[in-house]
Amino acid sequence: MVEPTRTIEVDGEQARVASWRLHVLIEAGYPLSLAEHLAHSEIDLHRAVELILRGCCHETAAEILL
């Protein structure tokens, strides 16, 4: 059985990671709604940024990543 304190720590860490991923995606120019969706998914963050740096539009990049 997972202790309640441990669950809160895991949830807090997941929230911090998602927040950081969201920041990186917004910095790469993704629109907020798309960045939020991608930040909470299992996509490769480095690939998401790389696609944009190589000239891919954000919507196409999201389709490729998802």
C-alpha cells in the first residue's frame, strides 16, 4: 500500500515536471493549449523542440509527436 505522503510527493513531482515541460514548449513557440496537451503527454520533449527549430509548424509537429 502506498502511503498518502508518498502519493502527494509523486503527484507534486509530476506537476513540477509537467510545468517545466510546458515552459520549454512555450519557449519553443507552441501555442498555450497545444503546449499544455503536449506537456502532459509522453512525447519526447527534445524532439518537440527540434521539429520547431527545423521549421516544422506547431500543429504538424504535434501530429508527428502524438
